[in-house]
Amino acid sequence: MKELFVVIGLGRFGRSVAERLAELDQDVIGIDIDEDKVKDSAEILPSVFVADCTDEKALKEIGVQDAKTVVVSVGGNIETSVLSVAILHSLGVKEIYAKAINPLHGRVLAKVGATKVIFPEKEKGRDLANHLAGLDIIEALDSTGKYLFAKIKAPQNFSGKSILQLDVRKRFGLTIIGIERDGKMDINPMPNEVIQENDYLLVVGKKEDIEKVRK
């Protein structure tokens, strides 16, 4: 079962996060109070809603409380973003990524429930979406970005199988060069190493093959 992501605020940063999550075949809901932004995003996102992010009833009706992660990318209205994060926290959302416009704003967001504060001038929307979807690009191996060195969350169908059984090089065109488990890294694991739930894999391969495996 796929995890649900919600992006609140479909401005430049929020829209780039939501669109990239959709590209990565994630279940994503977009929310904005601006009807024009919602209409524009509807061409790409499967589910978009016009709603006030400080309206707890409206958020519950949309199903925000069922999301694993919510990204709050509201514009320059500090009060609105703080209230939104506080409501999401009260609804039991486990991971709340909130955009801040300055360090003080960021500290307030953290105090009311944000698990991570984002400063958009330092972090690109697509990079955040990649991270949320379990795809962290460590380095492009060529100038075109066609070949990548990346860290991905092990797909569910990998769990309980050895590297040899999976035969990812033949089946997917990828090479597993490391396994991260419980914060510890095993570089160049043995072929009989069994992939476990919640493992992260260090892989090398074509961008499209990496994205295909982690869907």
C-alpha cells in the first residue's frame, strides 16, 4: 500500500514538490486556497482541493490526517503557516515539513509541531520530493544526469530476499553497492545478504531504472 503525501500551498515551491511526487508515482494530494493555482495543478496532480489550511474541518474532510507526510508550503503569511502546522500536529500527522521565510519563523514552526523546517532558497522542491519518495540522489555520474549514484528505500517486494535472488543487475540494470540498516552502512555486501524491511540501498544505474525500481 502506497503512502499518502499532502502538499499544502501550490506556489512555485509547493507545486514543484507535488508534481515531482506525482512523477514518482506517489499518492499525493494538493491543497491551496487560490482556485487558479488549484486549476493549474489539476492538469498534473490526481487530487487537488481548494481549501483554507487553517480550517481543521476542511482538512479532515479531505483526509489529511491519513497522510504519512504533509508539506506546508504556504506563502509569506507566517500566522497561516504556524496555525496550519499546529492543526496538522493535533490531527496526528507524523511528518510535517514546513517552509519558513526566516530562522525565527522556523523556530516557531518547530515548536508547534513541524518535524523539519525547510528554507526554499537552500532546498529545491524536486530534491525534497525525491527524498520524501525514498530517492536521494547522491551524485550524477555523467554530465547529462542519465546515470546516478543514489540511495533508495528498499521496495517491499525486495524484503526477505537475498541480493543473489533479486538479481537486480540483470532484471533492473542496477548495481547494489551498499545497504544502510539501522543507521549503519555495509559497503559491498555479499550476494547472500538478505534485504530487510526498512533497509536503504546504495545503487548505481540509469535514472529511469532507479525510479522504476522504487515505484
